[in-house]
Amino acid sequence: MAKITKVSPLAPKGGFPKLPQIDGVRFSAAAAGIKYAGRTDVMLAQIDAGSAIAGAFTRSSTRSAPVLDCQSKLGSVEDDSKGFAFLVNSGNSNAFTGGVGVAAVEAITNATAKTLNLPASHIYTASTGVIGEPLPYEKITHALDGLHGALKADGIEDAARAIMTTDTFAKGASATCEIGGVEVAVAGIAKGSGMIAPDMATMLVYIFTDAKISQLGLQEMVSRLNENTFNSITVDSDTSTSDSLLVAATGTSGANVEYNETFERTLGVVMKDLAHQVVRDGEGATKFVEIRVGGATDNVDARKVAMSIANSPLVKTAIAGEDPNWGRVVMAVGKSGANADRDRLSIWFGDVLVAEDGWVSPTYVEADAAAHMKNQDLRIRVDLGLGAGHSTVWTCDLTHGYIEINADYRS
């Protein structure tokens, strides 16, 4: 795994944000030496009984043992009087490790269950890092007593740092809303920088709220919001084997948010913020790019076009070079597989109309588009002129830095 020292130029200003404490959740972190000595690489979150747990996971056909284990547990509660725990390690993904990987998950979950006096079915684990190497799980189980003893309500920043791999900054976000006169808080952390593309979530994300909601209600809400947040970002078009989104609602505020649109919007704010931070930390990224497609036959076609543009190496390298090469956008539209008509296509870079009616716009001045391309935050808009379908996705540029990070990822 490459050692990253330089913080992304797109990182949020001011460092890790101050997140509200969520009653009913405690955090700790430890340096277990999974890959690097002295590096914080394990985090534990303990969640009180009565909480609801929802999630979404990678749909990769080679997903890891921890992902499969979490998927099998989601939605089940063995003992209503017992809480839950999330245990996450960085440095090793425990993916493509066969029966050894399954045994490692069982050993970790059983040891954590014993330490915390919880059912093993209430323990959700995740691993991120190098694929294909056995996880030295004994290093994690040996750290459990220390993790248990260090649990604290304000330890979420330490937890965020423990799950980083090629990330250049720890990612956190929060939002609040008022439900029936009661303030409800949402706070979350994420890791992700490379191997980022849809089919959930292609990163690790942990979000906590003191709202009261059923497991089914929370799951439906998370699944809806996921499509326009974590499932609408891409760094490199590569879907991870390992990554997961888990949301815990402790209910400690007493505010019932079942089918509550205000709460859903608030949860969506946190999810979108974290998703954008992952793109802003894209490996080697210098540009954050919003791609908005409208006028498609339907939303499915709009999504095809948006992702085709976002994942095109030619588009992404032109963005890195600050070159308003709209021909590459035309190419990406054409190869997307979506319905498209050359003579109805319009393209904007920022507010600059570049092309319309299948030809360069008569008002186009390349210097104006080039000026937009010098910004850190860019917008590319496409209208297919065929219907009402629309989609928005977010990506970053492709630079030499991406190659440098990934060429020696396992070293």
C-alpha cells in the first residue's frame, strides 16, 4: 500500500469537522500493526440495544468474506436486550482469501462478541486494503481488550482515521433537523480514495443518528438515498470487492422519524457530503467534477451517459490538463449505449455553451471554456434533446498521481 503524505488539494478546509456526539454510540481506535507498525488501523463502534441497523454493500461478484457475513446478518436481531458493534480494520481487505478469510471473520466476530458480551450475529466487521493476502486476525483480536476499555462518546475522529488506506484526509460530516420539537443529529465517517465506482458503495461508510425508526423503515430510506449519493460517484470505474455502508439509529432522542421526509433529507445531506469527500480525495485528484445529463429518453439512459463521461480516461485526462476538449464528451455520449441524436446534442462547460444542434455553438469562445477548466470545481452539462430523463454524477480528473499511488500500492 502506497504511503500517502500530501493532502488532496480538494480536501475540505479546516480539517476534520466537529461532529455531534450521538447518544448510544461509543468509539475507539488502536494500532494493531496489521500492515504498518505504529499506524492506527482498527476501529470499534459499540451501539446500544434497541438500535436499528441498515446498510448497503458492494455488488461485486468477488466480494469479501466480511461483506458476505454482514449481508447475512443485516435485518436480524438475535436478542433485543443486546446492542451491536462495528469492527473495522485497514491494511488488509480479507478479500479473495477463501476459507481462510471466512475463518478470520468468525474468529474476529466471536472474540468481539465475547469481549463486549454481545451475540456474534450483532457484530458487523469490515476490512479494507490489499486483496488476496490472509488477514492476520490475531493482531485484531489481541487489540480487543484495549479497544473495549478505550470506548468513548467523542472518539469518532479517531475511528475515521483508523479506517484510512490511500486516503489523504479523514472524512466526516454531520447535519441536524428538528422533529416534533426535538433536535435529531446525524453524524458519519467514510474512507475511500481509489477503486471507487457504483454498485454500492465502493468505500467504507458508517453513519449514526439518535433518531427512532424501525429497521425496515431505515433500510428503505438508506437504499433510496444511496442511489443518488454513493451510487452516483466514480473515481476510476473500478468496483471494490470489500466496501460497505452501515447506518445505526439509536432512537435515544425519542423522535420518531418513520416515513419522515425532513429526516430523510437530513440523512441525505450527510450521505452526499461524505460521497463528495471521497471524490475530492480521489487518488491523485486535482479537480472535482459534476456531470449533469438531461433531455434523455429516461433516467436510465441519462445515467448511462453521465457515467460514460465520468469514467472516460480521455475526458478525465483532458480535465486534468484544463483542456476544454468537448469532442471527448461527444465521444463518451456516443459510446454510452444510450439513445442519442447527434443533431439534438448540446454541451456546456460551466455556463459556457460549447455545442448545440450537433455542431459547435456559434457563440462559443474557447477562452471562456478554458477559464472554467482552471477551477478546482467543474461542471459539465449535457442535454440530449430527447426527453425528460436526467442524472447527476460526480467524478474527478485522472493525473500522474493516480499512477504513482497504484503502481506501488502493495509495497
